[in-house]
Amino acid sequence: MASVRHRSAHGFEQLRPRAEATSLEQAAATADIVLNALNYQAVDEVLAATAAHLAGKIVIDASNPMGVSADGRIISTLASGLTAGTRTAQRLPQSTIVRAFSHVMDESLAYRGSAQPGFWAMAVAGDDPEANGIVHALVRATGFVPVHIGTLAESAPLDPGGVLFPHMFTPADLTAQVSASTAPAPTATPG
């Protein structure tokens, strides 16, 4: 088996001999947990092809249905009221979906967790407490601090156009952003 090399903060290091290239179907069949980081245009096709292999597994959804509005703002391309996490759960009803790694731009994911471990927050949303805990541990292992923001139905802050997308926050700032976005609209005080 050929060895695979990757770049780390200390230069190039050899991955364990068990690292190998495989098909999407094989990866889905053999993995315990799968990270969906697909370009959103490919999500329907790939999830349809791998759904049977993903049954009973945790799928971390990091894909983003991103578009740009006529006035140049980042928006979700999903119907109003539908979050990316709930849409993925509809596509994979036999899997447990947890939304994470989606609000931070991929180029920042590659180095921020290792460059400043324990400093930057990573929002997590999901409906299953046990799966959420597993994903929280994975987030910590990447050097980020997990901040649970609610269920998949409450995960809109993670989606394109949401208050967290595409930004990095400290845990306190992330919590404040989500709290402010879900607070009732201010009302005028009589008088």
C-alpha cells in the first residue's frame, strides 16, 4: 500500500499506512461518521448514491446552499424557513445529521484550529444529544471550541445569509450573535 503525505505545521509528515483513496460509496460504507463537505450542487446526486451506506450513521453536514442576491448579499438558495440541516435530514432520514464546520470559510478551517487551539468557536446544531456530543468531541479535536446553538430547525444562523456565515467568532461572541439574532424584535416604548 502506498503511503500518503500531508503538510502540517512542521512540514510534511507521513500519514498512517491505513490512509487510502476510495470511492464515495466505499467511504460511506466503511466510515462510522461522515463529513458532508460537498459543493452544494453535487449534494442531491451524491447523497442519493450513498444514502443506503449512511443509514444509522452520523453525518456532519458542512455543505452550504449558497447564492448571491440581486443586491450582492450572500443568501441561502433553499426555500424560506428551510435550513440546510433539515434539508439534509430529509435527504437522509435513516442517518443522524449534525450541522458543523459550515459557517467558517474552508481556508480558515485548514489552519485556525491548529494555530490557535481552544480560541475560536465552531457552532454545532443537531437533534440527537448523543450525536451532538460526539461531534463536539470531534470539533475539540480539530482545535475549535464547540458551541451548541440548537436543533437542525434552529440552525439558520449557520447557513448562508445567517448571522454566523461566513465568519469566525470567539465562543462568547458566537453566543452573543446567536442570542441577538433570536431575540424578539425591539418594540417602541410608549411615551
